[in-house]
Amino acid sequence: METILSAAKVAVPRISAAVMQSLASEPVDLSRLVMRGIEKEGLRVSRDGYIAQTPHPKALGSALTHPRITTDYSEALLEFITPASHDLNQTMTALQSLHQFTYRHLSDELIWATSMPCQMTDENQIPIAEYGSSNIGKMKYVYRVGLGHRYGRTMQTIAGVHYNFSLSDEFWQLLYRQSSEPLDFQTFKSARYLGLIRNFQRMSWLIVYLFGASPAMCKCFTKGKQLPFFEEFDQGTFYGPHSTSLRMSDLGYQNKAQANIRVRYNDLEEYISGLRSAIGETDEEFAKLGVKVDGEYRQLNANVLQIENEYYSPIRPKRVGRSGEKPTDALARGGIEYIEVRALDIDPFEPLGIAKSSCHFLDVFLIYCALIESPPMHSQELEQEKLNLANVVKNGRDPSCTLQIDGYKVLMRDYAEPIFEQLNQVAEWLSSGNALSTGDNNACVDAVSLQRAKLADPMLTPSGRMLQIMLQNNQNYFAFAMAQSEAAKAYFSDQPLSPHDMELLTRESRDSLEQQQAIEKQESVSFDDFLADYFG
């Protein structure tokens, strides 16, 4: 029998006293410390709970050019994008307005309130998103056709919340002055963002435990095939008794097809070269699909990745790109500007899909990841972290759930407790200056306390609450998700949209349609030549 060590005997990442002293002695403007934005996905579904077959509503503008309302894989998979802001209230208000505006143009449809998709009879009924006749629009469409051929369309209908996060240059300058590393400022900042990313990888299991909200799914997702660790809830639902986020399992975006891709975050050049290598390397299985068959594109190319965005990762380094610029080229040009957290399920108990307090906690957690030491991650540790994430995905609410830390087994909840002590230290520093512009100086401390309670009682987690309601009400996954979707629709229908926001969003939709038409009129090269130039 393998020994389980006490968490006290295993090193827990801690913020050094010198770092905390520098933060206290050289105060930064905490009201502008964090810049954040939210991208929230949601499937449009008919009132009978099947994926919508209708086109993206014209009143919502062009999915190609609208700055805030677009689509992801499917024509039915909406994506709302809030502007980046220092003020969390502004971010949440913007997300609310996008939902309100959209619901005023959805007729009788709903926005699915959970991450795992609705009922489907045939994955060929999943409509691929269309972006018009321009070359860039065709490229986005063909890329999605390729995803369908490579991984199946059903997987692409899983929805989530992406949290875009950056820290002010004033904060990085403070750490830069304390550093003895012989780097210019931008190189230093990129290196520290990569350190944040590595620490997030090491502790991503905690985010999945706290915010995972997909412990069950319709059987149609696996075409009725029962997989290991699943149990049958009823004739229409599979679930994991202690699962947290099936979205983050091998079923979802941690898919086995990309298991052999070696993209690491130890160095920006290493990260960029890893992605570029995957984009430039032919995959034998994908080559068998064909690229252009009988005059129709099945995928953009037969490489391991068609483009950078095909690489599924719980967190990514990002920089806003120039027109036509590849993501890796933008990073090589200017370094890391912000990071994108992609490990969040849609919270079915929140109409917006994410709670304000959850954003406060994420800010605290990501700052903690930026402040603690972050040694390079090599193959053995990467495999260990993948195993930890997979175990919490499947068994996170089991009191006996363990992690592998430095080669030893530790109970997950025991190991998480001292991490929360560190998080509370960060929260107290932030709350002392009302860091997040909410008018509530205790918001960060309260957010950490709210999440810490989930360690003692796993039924407080979204996944635990969801299964508890399903069992108490004898309500399968579909019935639960439909009820939450109906409740969200009623919530947004009852909330008045301000005349200013109505006018603004109407104008943005109209302008985006005109912008798409202008792009289409300006085309001067064939699609084949466009792709050759892009990948050249």
C-alpha cells in the first residue's frame, strides 16, 4: 500500500518575505493593478433542447468583424467578448449587456447554461460557423471544417469561459527593480508571465476542483458508449460520482489527439518554436483525410496543428496581434501582453456563467502565481501535473483524492490548505488598497474565504451542487441544464437594457455587417494564393 504523506512534509509554493516586504514598502496603484476581460461561450438551442439550426442572427451583426459578439466552432456557438478593463464592475456590466441584447434577438431560442452540450441526434447536424466570402472568412470556416474531421464536431460544441488577465507595468517594474536578472524590461516581463503560467499548470487542479461544473453529460456526447469511471444516472445521462469537470477530461479539450505535442513554457522562444514546429510538421493520420479533395477544402493543411489556436491548453500567453499577424509572430515581436485562462467551466448557477466573486478569486490566484518562485518544468513534472489534473477531474470531490507532489502522494485537500494561507496573504494586501475598483475593500478576502469553504465541504462546489440537485429532484442532465437555461433567459428578459447600451450594440452590429461587406469587396487574390501567402 502506497504511503500518503502529510502535506506538512511536502513543499508548498510560498511567497518570499522579501517579495512581500517590497510590495509593502513600494506601494503600486492597486486600483489599476489588474486588467481583465471575459470571453463567454454559449450554445444557442431550440426550446426542445436541441442545437439551433438557424443562422447567426443578423441583428447580432457579423461574426467575422463584430468586436464583442461572435461565434466559435459552430454557427450556434455564441461567444461574448468584454472589453479589457481595470474595473470589474464594468466587465460584469458589459457581459450582462451582451446577454440582454442577444436575448432580445433570439426569438424563442435559449443560451445553454452549462459547458457540456445539449441533446444531439447526429453530429452532422452541428452547423459549422460561417464568416462570409472573404478569404479570411473562408479560412476561419475551413479551419473549423478541419477540426470536425480531426476530432469530431461534437467535441467542438463544449463551451467555457476564458479569463484574460494582465498586471500593470508598475507592478512588473517593482519586481524588475528587485531582480538581479540581466534582462531588458520586456524580456523580464515575458519571463515572469511564463513563470505565472508554469505555476498555474502546477496548480490547475485547484481551479478545476473549485470551479468545475460538468460532472455529468448527455449520453449522446459519447454516442451511448460507456467509458471508465462513468456511472449511469438514467437512460439519458452519464455522470462521475466524484467528478468535477468532464470538459477538462480526455473527452474535452485535453484530447488524446494532441497528447504528443511538446509545447513548453520555460522560455518564450521555446514556446514559440514548439508551436511553429507543430504547425510545420505533417501528421500521417491527418494527411489521410486529404487537404483539398474534389475541389473542396477538408482542412487548411495536414500538419499536426492547422494554426496556433488549434493547440488546446488550459492557459495561454497572448499579445494583441496586428491585422493578419499570426499569434506566434505577435509574441515574437512584442513579448507577452496578457494571459488567457481557459480552464473555467460555465457556472450554471450564475446567469452570466461566472460570478463576480470568482473573478476576485482568480485575480488573487493569478497574482499569487506571479509572485512565487517558478523553476522550469521538465518532462517528469509535466507528466505529474497532467496526472494530478486528470485525477481531480475524475475524483476531485472524493475525500481520498490525492496528488503527486515531488514524487510523493498527498491528500489534495491537505495540500490545498497551506496554498489558501498564501492566497489569503495576497488578498489582504489587495484589499488594503481596494485593488479591484469595486468599492468593497473586503472583496478579495471574502472571495478567498468563499472558495476555501469548498475544501471542507465538496458539496459547495458547482459540480457537487449540480449532482445534488439532480439526485434530489430525480432530474437528469438534460432536464437540469434546460431548467437553468430557462431561468437565465427569464433573468435577462426581466432586466432592462439601457437605451445607451441598446443604441451602442445596435450600431456595432450594423457597422460590423458593413465592415464584412467592405472586406469582401476588397478581395483581389484567390483563396489558394491567400493560404499560400499566410502560411509562407
